[in-house]
Amino acid sequence: MRTFSVLLIWACLALEADSMAFFRGLAKKESEGQRRSDGGGLRRSKRGWMWKQFFLQEEYTGTDYQYIGKLHSDMDREDGSVKYVLTGEGAGTIFVINENSGDLHATRSLDREEKAFYTLRAQALNRSTGLPLERDTEFIVKLHDINDNEPKFEKDVYTASVPERSNIGTSVTQVTAQDADDEMFGNSAKLVYSISQGHPYFSVEPHTGIIRTALGPADMDREQRDKYQVVIEAKDMAGQRGGLTGSTTVNIVLTDVNDNPPRFAESIYQFSVPELTNTGSVVGRIKAVDADIGRNAEMDYTVVGGDGLEVFDITTNRSTQEGVLTVRKPLDYERKKFYTLQIQVQNTHPDLRFMFPNPKDVATVRVSVEDVDEPPQFGRFSYVMEVKEDAAMGTTIGSVSAVDPDVKRKPVKYIIDRHTDVDHVFNIHEGKGSIYLQRPLDREETAWHNISVIASELDNPQQSSRASVYIRVTDINDNAPVLASFYEMFVCENTKEDQKIQTITAVDADEPISGHRFKFGLAAESTVNANFTVRDNGDNTAGIYTRRAGFGRLQKSTHLVAVVITDGELPFQSSTGTLTVRVCTCDRHGNMEMCNVEALSSAAGLSTGALIAILLCVIILLLIVVLFAALKRQKKKEPLIVSKEDVRDNVVSYNDEGGGEEDTQAFDIGALRHPEVIEESKQRRDIIPSESLYPPPPLRRTAVPTRDNADVRDFIDQRVLDNDSNPTAPPYDSLATYAYEGNGSVAESLSSLGSASSDGEQDYNYLSEWGPRFRKLADMYGGEDSDWDC
């Protein structure tokens, strides 16, 4: 076939060779002569050479250069004076020209699909001068196509789908191939499609590439086969022998349609459930089978019959397509032990194109109820009872009743939940369930009592239930009416007789059914020499009126009016309320101007609550004062044990003969102690020393005929006694200074500065009896006798 194509192309080239001669004859064109301006005669212009195109066969397989054609100019006398030059696309590489003869050749094989034509320019030059003999001319070298490219599809593999049960000729998809050959030249690019694999299910249109179903709906069943692989071929040369072929693969999937109804796998299902199962609990699951998939396999379950139609319910689990059977109403083993249900299943989205003989399926479900130990059950969820507030203790208010629903009917025990009756106002008979009163009632304090009664099995208290009991305390007339509020009333000195000064009303803690009906009247003690009177208005109010004109504020600043208030229910209750009326000075319009202070204070009587509040405030203030005094005293109290630094800094030495400035131990109190008594005496510094350390001073006195030192002795004794009895005194090993300067002291001054002469001896006999005590202190604290001699 390829040889035939080459021969055909050579034949075409031969025909074109004849036409080349014709083109060469037209290469010279006539031009109009130009009339010279000086001679006015006509002159024949030179004709140029030109051509349009050359043709060249693609895919040349010869060894020599492929001859294209010959270029020739009329100026060429074939004497070698003309030189041909070629320029343009591929000149000198792909295309060469014989500069002497003008023969044009192609140096190598060309591919039309790579480039279909080349544009070149040719020119004839004078070989000796190099000047152009004629104008350059453009021409085209066009490649003749041969069938050297096979058809190619746009995809190597196609994917398509078609619904199952489709009719014959239903379009599936379309495939398209392309041929790189020239479709304008011959049949090289004219394609024809055919199916090489996929019979007899599919077919393809030869000229369009459209794939269609080839079998009827009964044969295209997804449940039998859902995937097909089809191979499509495209052949050029219009499908004739010798053409080139390309192929592609098409994977076709049958999509599902709802052509199958759901069916139960079993005809009877068995389940069991305890009788105390809560409503909404799952009893079991059933599932039907549908050969379809996806949306077409969705199904609905319904209860269509049976004696458990109102007791059980079924829903569909959309994720698993299961029927979930649940409890709709409470179950009772003692009442019914078995139930039978008829469950129906059908598709949610049926396809009207496919009418099944039996689109629905029905199965039987049997549910058995299991017996469990149930707690006692009350006849009602709640009870409402009434009792009068004056009912005696032990009075039966009402009763509750509960029974064991089990077949054995175990005895029941009743108790009251004490969390609901903290004050133990009520009690219940354990075996009967009757509730009786245990403590007195007061409706005005609590009008309703809400308690819970627990009923449990006598031998198994864990099996219990409870019921609420609401007890209403009914009212009796046991409270007397009183004044509604404190009334602050006054009467003017210049008031007239029978003048209304106040309207009063009353309140009653009781609540009679027909409402309150109060009566007001003047008490017997207020009727004697009464200055005021009370008038009942008949609407639970009364008015206070004057019985005379003119009141003297100076004679009597306040008046007391006792009012009797009586209710209208049996047994009648009454009380007396006292009103205080002040006598005040008023202006001519009756406006109060001035009242007595005594009257004001007496009229503004404080209530019991106010008195209690004032008393609490006084007690709190007293506690604050006591705490403040205690804190203040605690701040003034000095510590019993002073720090070492403070003791050292407070030591004052007398008659100390130290080592001078180099004595670094001058302020160490340990240096003042005698080495022999340091370890012997280690008494606490915060206790009173015993009598052995401080013996009482001797009663003897040194006779001094001319001086009396009794006042000094008394002073020192008093200071020592005060210091010993003071609990806040500093420790006894600290320094205590006793300074005294009395009138007429026989000692005069102890300083040598005050003596007549430094050599004179002073009389210190008035201290002779204190010498032993000071010496004993010196021995105790390590000092010398000279250090303690005064």
C-alpha cells in the first residue's frame, strides 16, 4: 500500500512537471512601455521571471538529493554569466540550488506533519558584477502528504457508565481519534470506528465514535454483571485495506436502578424483653435484603398487624438499613406474657418503571415478656389530704395503698421519708398505710405539708417506690384581730365636737372562707368620762371621733383610747388595742404646729422588735469597748524575758574599775557574777524569789539619837513590796533604782561633793540594817562587798 502511494505521488509530480513548463511560459510578464519625455517614442520594458510554488514528496527514502524543479531567467544565455542565489526558510541547509543551472533540490527527507510548506526567494545575479539581473521572486515549496500517521485517540482509557435495564441503542459515550495526515489530500485522514472487543453488549457508530448498548433491558442486569471492557479501533483511508489503525479502551459500568424489592431473610423472628424495660428501649433488630445498592436499597419498616401494634414500634436505621424494634408502652408480665407483630418492609424510593409483582415483604415477630421482681406500686402517683389545725394528736388524716405487682403478692411496709418531714409532724402505720398526726398543727405557721411515703417489700427493702402526699391544714378561728398598724394620732386644742381624727382598720391571721368581718367598739374602761368615741363603718374600718370641743395641752397632753375589735367567725375572737392621741397646737386650718415632748415620746411607743434591736446594739457596743480595753492593756504589758541585747544595754555599773578602753568585756553582765555562784543559782527570772534568798530585814535599828530614818525605810519597803507583787515587773536580776529625797533627811547628801571636806566621814548608819541584804545580792551576782556598800 505504501508503494502504491509513492507511485501515485510520482504520477502527480509528472503532471505537475508539465504544469511547470506552463508556469515558466508565464514567468515573463509584459509591462507597459514608458514614453520618453525627450523623444516621445515608445520603449519596450524588460519582462521579469516569477513562479508560484513547487511540490515535494514527504518522507523521501532515496539516497540522492530529491529534485524539486528548475529556476531559469530569460537573461540567462547559458554562457555561465548568470548566477542563481536562493534565500528563505531552509535555504542552504534543507534546500540548495545549482547556481549555474538553477536546479532546485532537497537535501533530506521532510515531514509534512512537522512543517507543511516552506517560503523561499530566488534571484539571478550577474556573475562578474554581482548585480541583480532581475527582481528577486518569492515562491513556496509545498510537501505532498502520504499516509504515514496512524489515528490516535484523545485518551488511552475512557470511563463511562450507563443505567442497567437500558433499552437497545442507549448512548453510553463518544470516543474521538485524530489523524495527523492531511485530510484535504486523499483519504489519509478519513477515519472509520469499529469495535473489536465488547460484543454483543455494545456497538459503535463508524463515523461518529458514539458507543451504544446492543442488548435489551433483560440482558443488561447490574446484579448479574456490572462492569464491561470495550476496545474501539479507528482506521484511516476510510477503512480500506492498507489504512493505519489506532485503538483505545473504554471501561463501562452499569449503574444501579431500583429493579429489586427488599426481602426478609427469615419469615419469623423471636425476641424477649424484661417487663421493667423503659419505654424507648431497643428490643431487637431485623434486616431485609435488597439486591440494589445506594439510594435504591433504602427501605422502611412498619408494624402493620398483631396484638402488639400499640405496645411496640419499629424504626429504620439509615446507616445499616435495619429495622429497630423498641418498646412503646410499659410492659407487664402479669398482664400479658407474649406479643405477636407483623412487620412490613418496602423501598423508600420505588422506581415506577419497574413494577414488581410483590413490592412489599412481611415477616412475623414474636416478643416474649420476662418476669422480674417489681417494687410495690401505689394506686396513685400523689395524694391530697386535709386536716384541721386544731386536730388532736393521733388523728388519722388519710391513708395510702400500694401492692406488689408480682404473682407472689409479697406484703408491703410503709414509712415516711423523714427528709420531707424533719419535725416528725406525721407518722404512718407500717402495715396499713394510714397517716396520723403526731404533733400539733398551726395553719398560720405552715399551711401545707408535702411529705413522701415509701412502700417497700417486707423481706426486700431494696424493692421500693414512693408517692407524694400533700396535706392541707384547714383554718379555724383561733386568732383575734388586731390593729392593722401603729396609728400616730393627734387632736387640736381648738377642735370641735364630733370631729373625725383618724380611720382605723384591723388584720387577722386567720383566713375565713367568707372573708373577714370586723366590728369595732369602745372598750369599757374608755367609756368613763370618754373624750373620744369609735364608730364602726361596716366595711372593716372604723372612725375615731371627738365627744367634746376644746382640749388643753397644758392640762393633759395625751389621751388613751381603748378599742375592742371582734371578728365575725365562730368561735368569736376579740382583742383590745390602745390608741394614743396627742393634744397639739394647730393653726386655724387644723395643721399641727407644736406638741409636748413627753407626749411625743409616749406616743411613739416602741415595738418589741425595736426594743430587741436596741438591746442588741447596746450589747455589741459593750463588747467592742471591752475588747478595745483588753487590746490596749496588752500593748502596754512588757515582756517578762528581755532579749540579751536589751539587758546588756540597760546595765548601769557603779564603782566599776575596769581595764580602760581596752576592756572589751565591760558591758558583759556575766563579768559581774561571782564564779562560785554562777552554777549554784539558776532560778527563773520571771518568778518571785523565795524567802531564803530575800529574808525579811531585821527589825533592829541602829540607835541614832539625833536622826530619824523611818520615812526612808517605809519608802523602800513599800517600793520592794510593789515590785514583788507587780506581775509586769522586770526580772529580778535587772537593775531597780530607788530614788528618794525627803524633807529633813538625816542623811543629807550621799555624795562627797556635798560634804564640808572630802576627808570627812559621813554617817551611813541609817542603812546599816540593809547591808546584809546588799551583801547577799553581791554574793549571788558575783560582786565584791565594796561594790554594794552604800
